Amino acid sequence: MKEHQTDTPRQRLKGVFSLFMRFRDRKLQLLAGVEEGALEGSHFKFNLHEVVVQLLEEMNRDERTGANTVFKADMLLIALRSDSYIFQRDVRGYSSESFLDQIFLTFFPER
């Protein structure tokens, strides 16, 4: 985050999710287990959630959307869950990159 502090919040968020997707591809089974703990409030989920909320709040300040950043972060992290990703990859045929592109087109359409 510090290396990219001059990037826009959108660019930084996409960078965070790109790193997460690469990690997901390498450690899919590990993350599936961690995600189960995230539902009960594990440390992993809250660290990622805090980063996402912070970047969404920066985006709100820049774009004045008024969206509830905690809710939006919750929905984004649900969309990135292993079961959702595996379905999109295996059934719909999306690559990791195209999956992430679709997430951003859905949650952050270009204006």
C-alpha cells in the first residue's frame, strides 16, 4: 500500500484484489478453510476487510457516492469467496483476471 500511495484508491483496491486472486489460485484449499473461520470473525477477514473499507472510504470522498462502505466491503468479500470464484472459473469459464474485471465492472462501473 505504501509503494502505491500515489495511485487512486480504485487502483490500489484493484491491486489488493489482484494480489488476493493470485494467492487464491495458489492456495485455494487453504483459503476455503480460512473463509469458514472468517464467518465467525477471524483475524484474516478483518484485516482484509479493514483495508477494503479504508479504500472504499477514500473512493467515497473522491467520488461522493454516499455508499455504505462496510456493507459494500462485505458484499465484495462475499463475491470473492472460494465457492463463488470456483463457480465462475469452472462453470462460467472466467480466468482469474476476467473474474476480477467483472467484479470491478459490477461494483465500480466507470463513469
